[in-house]
Amino acid sequence: MLSLKGKTVFITGASSGIGKACAELFAEEGANLVISARRFNLVEELAKTLSEKFHIEVLPVKLDVRNYSEVTENIAALPEKWSKIDILINNAGLGRGLNKLYEDNVEGWEEMIDTNVKGLLYVTRTIVPGMVKRGSGHVINIGSIAGHEAYPGGGVYCATKHAVNAITKSLRMDVLDKGIRVSTVDPGMVETNFSNVRFYGDTERAKNTYKGLTPLTGKDVAEAVIFCATRPPHANINEMIIMPSVQANAFVTYRKET
Ligand SMILES: NC(=O)c1ccc[n+]([C@@H]2O[C@H](COP(=O)([O-])OP(=O)(O)OC[C@H]3O[C@@H](n4cnc5c(N)ncnc54)[C@H](OP(=O)(O)O)[C@@H]3O)[C@@H](O)[C@H]2O)c1
């Protein structure tokens, strides 16, 4: 098992849910962290908590992954000791709505494509060249079962996660001779702020997503990410699909009457 102690880990979307849980578990493993999100106050607070609790160094960064110049400038401006990123966790992402394509809002499509696809590409394009130069690194993308299946009302979200799946596979081939590993962790239902965002703050509808079943937690997914990151250098987890035990796929779940 590879030690994460002293490694530098860059996480996007670390202010909530899976990204935040990744920050907590990597901190527990003794890694130093760059934690980024748009809500700077949240990553700043998390940085303070984790550095005090685990005696590691944590740098909070305000970052909107949709903005290419912000991505390149903020990453170029990282202090020297933070610039050698060992592990990149491309987690920032969102769903917007669950509507029939022909009735859906174009603004939501722009947000999903700009964040889940273009944002992931911008961050990857900016960080991976350093890994190539050093001949080592690991990119771990947070995909989704929506990258393997399409479901009604999810046309654009599923398209973005299919794109993440393709980018993951392609990048893995591009860096095969560079000592860089590329993995994707693809969850089913995880109870985070995801559904609140998807349903534009309709908390009742968000809660109903998980009615009658026990969903995954951000920590469950973060544990899968830690497993990928701690494989010995000769082994790579290409893809890990993780679901609640009562979810078989995007369509079939077993829910208890409540
Ligand atoms: N929850 C699920 O059921 C589920 C299932 C499969 C896959 N996923 C994937 O898991 C990832 C994390 O989602 P989550 O479930 O943890 O949801 P979440 O709790 O809503 O967290 C999403 C994170 O992404 C960040 N983010 C959103 N837009 C961003 C932007 N433009 N720039 C930078 N950061 C941005 C948010 O931070 P700020 O708002 O502070 O910027 C937040 O930290 C996403 O890629 C999602 O597609 C989730």
C-alpha cells in the first residue's frame, strides 16, 4: 500500500459532499492539501479544521473551474511548495434539473457542460503537464453511473459524465508512458448537496430522492478514492463503480415503505 503521508493532493469542489469527505480522509492519511471551490469561506474553514486536527498543511483556494483564466492563473500562482501536485481529484460537478430534453432549460445545460466537462478539462490541462515533467502523478476523476447509463430527464448530465468517462480513458492512454495513473470513481446515489443543487433548492424533492433507502455517503466514495490512491505504483484502478446496496443501476432501486 502506498503511503499518502506528505503527498500534495489538489481537490476541486472541496466545499461540500464527496470533495469535502476526500479532503477529510486524505488529511487523516497525512497528505497536504490544496482544497478549492467557489465558496471560499467554506474551504477556508475546512482548511483550518483539518490542519489543526491532523497537523498537515492545507491551502484553501477560491476557484471556479468554469473560468479557464482563473484556473490557469490560480494554479500558476500556487506557492512553490504547493506546485508539485502528486494527486489531482477532479470532483467539482453538478446536475441541474431532471426534465425532458425538449422542455429543459438551456442555462442548466451550460452550467453542467461548463463545470463537469470543460472545468475538468481546464484543471487537468493545467495540472497534468507538471506531472508529466516529474514523471509521476495520479488523476482521479469523480464520474458517475450516469457515465455508463442514460436515464430519462438526465440527457445532458449523463452526456457530461459519459464525457468524463471518455476523457478518463483517453488521458490514461496519453500518459501511459509518463508514470501517471488515471482512475475514475463512479458512484450511484450519494446523499450530499447534489440533489439540492439539482432541484434548485427544493429540499423536499431533494430529500425524496433518498426516500426509503440508505444512500451512499460522501465518506463511502472518499474511501474508494483513497483505495485508488494507495495502490502500489505498478497497479492502477481504472474504474470503480460504487452503489448503495439497494441500487442495482440508474433505474432499479429497492425502497422500503416509510
Ligand atoms: N451525489 C450523487 O449522487 C453523485 C453521484 C455520482 C456522481 N456525483 C458527482 O460527485 C461530484 C461531487 O458532487 P457531490 O455529490 O459531492 O455534490 P455537492 O455536495 O453539491 O458538491 C459539489 C461540489 O462541487 C463544487 N462546484 C460546483 N460547481 C463548481 C464550479 N463551477 N467551480 C468549482 N467548484 C464547483 C461545489 O463547490 P462550490 O459550490 O463552493 O463551488 C461543491 O464543493 C460531482 O462531480 C457529481 O457529479 C455525485
